[in-house]
Amino acid sequence: MLSCGLLKAQSFGLERPVTDRNLYFGFKVGINAMDMAYSKDRVHFVNHSVLYQRPFSKDALGCLVGGVTFERTLPRFSYGLEGMLTGTNAVAPADTTKFHYATQDTAYFLHVRVPIRLNLLKDKKVTPYLFVAPDVSTYIDHKIGKKGPHSIWNGMEVNWGSNNTNWFDIHLIAGAGMNVRIDWGDYEFCARLEAGYNLGLLNTIPKELKLQRKTRGWETTIGLSFPLFKNPSYQWFM
């Protein structure tokens, strides 16, 4: 009986899930509400996401977010790498009284992010956390659906193009989230809900046009992450 108990203890010890010092891969999807903020001389105006104005219209389908994640977990925090695809459809408010040089911006962007997350609790089934993520992005210069990236200026449609847009932007995303550990036999994966504010730091329009356009807004995602290792037999990695 004693030897049987020892063998079981060793077996359970080897098969217990490991959430610290592990590698996680996964995916995430969600929505964003990105605005376009313009300024020229003393004129300032903002085109707001269609999610604020027409949340149930087909135009809102251009505000989706999705991507893949890779993460290294440690006892109190984690860091990783994410590849994301986001859509933006920002339009001028219908009741605006200001003159708008542009009344619509529609485009898709590719992002590479480096999220750093700080866990507020440890060894709990539900773990809230804070995060910050530097981000580098570029717009996709070809059609997705019927149209490519475009703006409407004074009633005329203008392609973003290399002459009208800088090819990359830098963002900073900060917010909070929640990890939920889900047991599946002797395996454990993680469900995640995350929300943050995305601030574009650079002007997306070339200096020659003497106009500033910056992105800013909120995004919310849900995702699943799966550990690459399920037990502590990988001591070489610790």
C-alpha cells in the first residue's frame, strides 16, 4: 500500500499542470473602436468609429480584431509576441458643426506587439492582470472585400497609398484583463478576456501634406491559450 501511494504521488506530481515558466501559444478575436484624430493649423476634428454610431450595420464588420499569440509565463508576469490584424472604419459624426477635411477612413492594419502582463493574483483559477504593449503596425495596401484602404476628402474618395500615408505607425496599448484556467483531464489551458486603450503615437500622413492624422481608441478581445508543456519534466527550461 505504501509503495502504491508513493507511485501515485509521483505520477500526480509529474502530470500536474504548470502555469509558471511555461510557453503558451493561442489565438484571440474581438472588436475595436478606433477613431481618427485630425489637426491642421488651428482646426481639430475626430472621425469616430462606426461602432459608436452604427453598431449593428454591416459597416461595423470592418472593426474586427484577430491574431495569434505566443507567451512566456513567469510567477508574477509574462511577456510575449503577438501578430494581429485589425480593421478601422471611422466616419464623421452626422451632427457635426465643424468643417471636416476628411469624413471617412477605412483600412486594415497588420500589427506586431510585445505585451507585458503583471498578474495581480497568483495560483488562482481566475487571475486579473494589467498589461502594456508596444506595437508597430502597417496598413494593408490592397483590397480586402470590395475596396482597399481609402478616405473620403471633401466628398471625393482618395486611396491611402504611399503618397498619402506613411507606411508604418507606432502604438502603445494599455489595459487590463482576466485569465481563467480551465482543466481538461491532466491538461490545462487558459481562456482570456482583455480590454485596452490603443494610442497611435505617430502622424500617419507625410509632412508634405501639412496635416496630422493619428489613430486612437478601444479594443476588446477574447482568446484561448495552450501550454506547450504540461508537466515540470522540462527542467532544462526552468
